[in-house]
Amino acid sequence: MKLPRRQFLHLVVGAAVPPVVSRVASAQAYPSRPVRIVVPFAAGGGADIAARVVGQWLSERLGQPFVIENRTGAAGILATEAVVRAPADGHTLLQVGTYNVISAAIYDKLSFDFVHDIAPVAGIYRLPGVMEVHPSFPAKSVPEFIAYAKANPGKINMASGGTGGFSHAFGELFKMMAGVDMTHVPYRGVAPALADLLGGQVQVMFDTLAQSIEYIKAGRLRPLAVTTARRLDALPDIPALGEFVPGYEAIAFQGIGAPRNTRPEIIDRLNREMNAGLADPSLGRRLAELGGMVLPGSPAEFKQFVAEEAQKWARVVKFAGIKPE
């Protein structure tokens, strides 16, 4: 029997409505149980604290506990692998960061593809760095440092918190763009590297501003430049590295990701709530206390940001020939 056109269209539209209603209801019902945020670092550090600040906000907004699970080891690989293998239902999330994109470039035999297998949800903050030297070092500016490094190739010891870490990568980016040769001295963590810089055993380090600013204020370290594109309010008299090395910018970042195939409506809801938190003065102030600058934006914008960071650090890893330890 041939149906009248109006009745036919009514049936077609009616058939299309239930899935849409189902998706909306699913998003509204999320989360239906506690949510894990897997953090690749030990409790008590800046990354862990940031995750707990965001988790508390999401718990209050979404009505379920957001529980922090610290899964350390292998430069974030173990934590990422656990989330990649988790159900894509939004109840297991990953704190993502610069370490993910650097590791993806260093390790070519991982069981996952970070950019492909983790869906970006939202950014949390960007963490500026600072190029700093021991006060006894003769160079008092970036141009003087570059001139000294070129006159003494391989004789400057550059400390880092470990091969492939952000402090190593920031320094290698500087070497690549400034055309200088320095000897990389990796440590088992940023703290011992910073201790040797303070003691004068090494000459230069690219550290996060949050970890070094008190030593800078006390005159125990000399900042030559910040690693952001522009000067920072925290150190207004210290130039940006890009003023001397055009195009240089190196900023660590933190954000939240989810397993690939997590439903878009769940990602969108998490993104909205996280952006509301980043716009909240009290939460923004707590992140600022960690030295971070909030990183708001849509999932698509965060995805693009992560992709650009991955490309940049892949070039640095290739230039420096960084290999797994």
C-alpha cells in the first residue's frame, strides 16, 4: 500500500528521533559510576595536583567521584596503555601532556598510537619554562650564551630530568634552532638535576618556571630567558627566547584524553564542564599557583594543539637522535 507523502515523512522523522534522544539521554546519564583519571606521575607533584583540582571540580559538577589513579613508569607509556585498553565509555580518562607526544616520537614499537588511540577531551594548562644558568657562568644574556657556546662547542653541560623529558627536549630545541653544541647530562628526575645546577656541577638547564622561580628570586640561579613566545608577568624583566632565536617556543602542557571511540556527546560534556572550571576564578587561581596558564578550547582545538606539539617534538627527537634509555 502506498502511503500518503505526509504520513510517510512523519514515519521517517519519527524513526530518526529515538537514536538522537538515546544519545542525549546517554550523555545526561553520564557518568553513571566513579570515573578514573589515570595520571602517569606519582602523587604530590604538579601534574598530580592539577589532576586532583580538575577531578574535584568535575566531581562537584557531574555528581560522581573522579578518582585519581597514579600509574608511574616508562615516561607515561604504562598509564597511556592502560587507558587505551579501557572501555570507551568515559569512565576511564588519561591525563595527557608533553611527555606523551615526546614518547610517541622516541618509541617506535609501542602497542598503541597515542595520537590515534587517545581522543583529546580538553586542555588544562600550559607550563612555561625558563633557560637558566648558574650565577658563575660568564654569559649574562642569550646572545652572550650563544656566542660562548659556539666558541666552546661541547663544553657546556646541559642538565635535564632525564632523556626524552621536557627539560631535555626544550634544550634540544634550543640547540637545533640556535645552532649550538652542548653536552646533555641526564638525571633521574628534575630535582637532582636542579640540585647540581645550583651546586655549579652543570652550567645550564631548561626548567619549568614553577620549580625554579624561588631560586631565581633568591639570586641562586640566573634566568636568561623564558621559553614562551612572549614575556611573562611573573618575570617581566626577563626576555622571551624568541626575541633572540626567532620562532622558539617551548611550553609543557597538561590535559585530559579518553580512549578512542568514546562517544562525542560524552567528550563534549566533559569539555564543557572543564572549560567552565578553567573560567572559574578560584580554580584558575589554583592552577596559576602551580605555574600554569589555563588552556581552554573545544575538543577539536585541543586535538589540533596536540597534533602540532607532536609534529614539533618529533622533529626535535629526530634532530637530536634521542633514543630510549
